[in-house]
Amino acid sequence: MDIIFLGGLEIDTVIGIYEWERSIKQKIILDIEMAFDIRRAAATDDIAHTLDYKTVSDRVVGFVEASEFYLVETLIEEIAKILLGEFPIPWVKITLNKKGAISRARDVGIIIERGQK
């Protein structure tokens, strides 16, 4: 299976359990890998036969910007549900990085895989 990916997608959103986090937007960074067979698109050179990563990006960015979850676990699961439910992909891997969540760590986050590759 081929992989279409979005790397380093930066989005500002309300996320966190602490009171101060509820009143500001914080940056999260997403890396998204999606299984998709690109052979038909390659053979036809037609975007109608591929997974339009701009459309995927716009959907994820719009959802995350409008969300106000307490836990990154909830946010990442909801992103996976959207991707698997709205796009013709059988599998997705998402890395969510909440930089700065721990003062002594450069990166903090979650990696999930959902669906069948």
C-alpha cells in the first residue's frame, strides 16, 4: 500500500486540562500518514483519482481550530475518525506533538494507528 502524508501541520487550538490552557490557543503539530493506492492516479495523471491532500489538510485544520478538547487523546482519536470516515483510506497513522507541554522535554505527544494497512 502506498502512503500519502502531511508532515509538520501546525495548528493553533484550545487544548489542555489547566484553567490557563482553556483561555489561550496552543500550537499542536500533526504528522499524518494515510494508506492509499496511487496507481490509478499515476496512470491517468488525474487528481480525481487520488487522495487530495489539500482537502484533507483543510478538513483537519478546520476541525482542530474549532475544537476545545481537554485531552490530546480525545483530539487525536477524533481526527482519526474523521479521516477514516470521510476519506477513502483504510489506514491512518497520526503523530500529535504538543511542544512545550513539559518544560524539560522538546516534544510531547501521541502516535496512533487506526484501520487496516
